Amino acid sequence: MGTDRKLSEENWLYEKRRAAGLTQGELAHRARVGLRAISYIENGWRCRREIKRRLINALGLKFPRDLTAVWPTEARYLESPRG
């Protein structure tokens, strides 16, 4: 069974969470998101920018500066000129 690319998004949330010494439950509580959401996102499911902001802040990182530290594919959006 393959992964649906529409739902899949590379991220390093698991690694960043473990480096911060947090459980999924602790991160969910700090970010004010559901525990199941943390599990889904760590397994590659996409999430909204607002959820990404909450997670980054809960990890003690700064949004949007550290966005690509967790979601490397976001670099294309940060570098795109607005017009």
C-alpha cells in the first residue's frame, strides 16, 4: 500500500521532539493540538501552517525562522517572491 502524496509531507518533527526531551503528549499539550495529530504529523501527514507555527513554538523554536528546520520543503514557500 503506497502513501498518498497529497497527504504526505516530509518533516523532522519526531527528531526535534525527541531532541527537546518531550513525549508526544507533552508536545500536544504545549502546542494545544490533539495527541493523534502529533502521531499523524510525525508519520508524514500534512498539516496547516497554523499547526506548524504552534508546534515550532512549543518546541522552543522561532516561527517562521525555524520552519525549515522541521519542514524542509517549506523553503520553497519562504523563498518565493510575493507579487
